[in-house]
Amino acid sequence: MAYGAQERLESAVIRSERPLTRSQKGEVSEYVDHWFQALESESSKDVGAAQKRLVAPMGANPTSHFVTEYREALGPRLAEPAASKRVVVRLNAMIVAAALRDPQTIPALTGRLKDDNPAVRYWAAKAIVRLSERDETDAGGSELEAPDRKRLLDALADALDNKNENDLVIQRFVAAMVNLTVDDAPQLLTALNKRVDVHYRNPQLSLTAEFQGLRDLRNRMIAAATRGRDVPEATIRLFTLVCARYIMMSASLLDAGEVPASRVAGHTQMAMLTDGNLHWLVAQLGVTNPPRETSTKIELLIKDRDWPTIKLRADAWENLLIDKLRFKPDALKISRQVASDVNR
């Protein structure tokens, strides 16, 4: 590759405390042009070098003045390499997008969530996680607008329907959805709910992504309640339903001896988490006396590997939801058939 004059950006440009001058904007434009061309090079080595160069300014303590100009110069252009026929180009475009944290890259990111290559899908989701972390402290940016969050959530929920997805990719998908969830918790919960029957059919799958999603969402809800922010009752009911189905699924598989040894810890952790969630959730719905079967600490039952008693505990939660909270039995049912949308 023949290198041009604008291979680097001066720190005075990256850390400018004033709006960039016309000359400085020209430097940014030339820098982006130079390395963007390399990003689509036939040489994989040049593609990797271009990715590092395009990412570097965002990690050099840039000011908001620089970030605004840099995103404007680079963000809209990433759609082209993101759609390249070459995996190395698509992958490096996603890595650049993760560093850029620019809403203008949303079309490129959503288009790669179903990429043929798992590494590209992983980095597309990771870029969305980074994008969803934007707030008022972000140089040159602010929180994502509601339409942008919805667009990303829709794409992630659709991608999560891939029943054969790599677990690391699923973890990124769920993490991105949790980060994007403000008033959109039902979309995340519906996506997680669809995963229950997937795990019931496939006990060998990891529950890490779902565990982290349910844990983090609970923490967000508790924090919201602590701040005096009302969580809609419909959202609490859906969360209750999802937690009940997960503990029913894990308890049933453990009791039937169908969980591989390598996955027992994951299912017991899920049982502990959802059991604790249910104690908090049903209290929010006005139930002050949980089932007597849930009075013993579930950790003790797990330590003793008392799977039948844990199964009875899950059954007790199911009965409480049906008898006291009027949940529909069909909505709680776990099945080894392909799950349909939950009827609440």
C-alpha cells in the first residue's frame, strides 16, 4: 500500500478545546479518507492496520469538538465495508464502529447481526453495547433517542431467535438488549422467554447469557423502584412469568437427571436467581405470603442436590401465579416443541 501524507492526526486536533478550524477539519477528512481506503484494501494486513488507525483517535482522550467532526466524517461511510463480501473487512468495520459509538452506524450494525460469520455478529452486538452506553458524559454525544433504541432492540430480538447461535454471541445480544432497556423491558423479557423452551429441548446449552440478562434487569428494576420510578405492573407480571418458567425448566431438567454434569452449576444458579427474583416480584404484586415450599433457603437444597424438593418448589411458584395472581396456565407451560409467542 502506498501511504499518503495524512497518516496521522496531531494531538492538537484530537484534543482541541475549541471548534475545529477549516484546516483541522480538512486534516480529519484526509485522515479518514486515507485509512478508509485501506479498510477496503485487498490486503488483509492493510485492513487490520486501517482498523487500528481508525480506532486510535477515539482512545486518545479526544474532546467533544474532535469527536463530533470525526463521527461525521467516518460514521456514515461504515455501511459500505460492513456489507463487503470479505469477512475480514466486515469484521474490522464492526470493530471500528464499536470504538466510534455513533448512531449513524446503526444501519451497518443491524445489518450484521445475522452475518454468516459469528465473529462479525459478536462484534456487531458488542458495538451496540458500546453505543448503548452513551450518555451525557460521552464526548460529542448523548443518550440514544427512543427510535434508535427501538430499532436496535427490534434487530437484536430478531437475531436472538436463531436457536443455534454461539453462546458468546448470545451473551453480547442479551447484554446489548439490557443496556438498551429503559422503558422497553417487555421486549427483552419476551426475547428471553422464547429461550426457555430452547433450553428445555437442549439441556447442554449454556445459560450464561440468560442468567446475566435476568440478573441485570432485576438490578435495574430495583434501582428504578429505589429512585421512586414506577415500573409498570404489566412489566412486573411479565418478568414474574419469565422467572417462573426458567425455574420450572431448570428444576424439571435437574429432577429428571437430564442436565449434563458440565451444566449443572448453570441450572442451579438460574434456579437460585429466579427464586430470589420471584420473592421480590410477587411482593411487588401484593403477595405477602409466598408458598411454604419456598421458605427453606434454596442454596441448602442445591448443596444437598435435592432436585425433587427444588422441583416441588418450582411447582409451588407455578401454582401461586395461577391461583393468586391469575396467570394463565398455558402461558407458564414449558414445552419441548417450538415455542410460540407467550399469551399473557
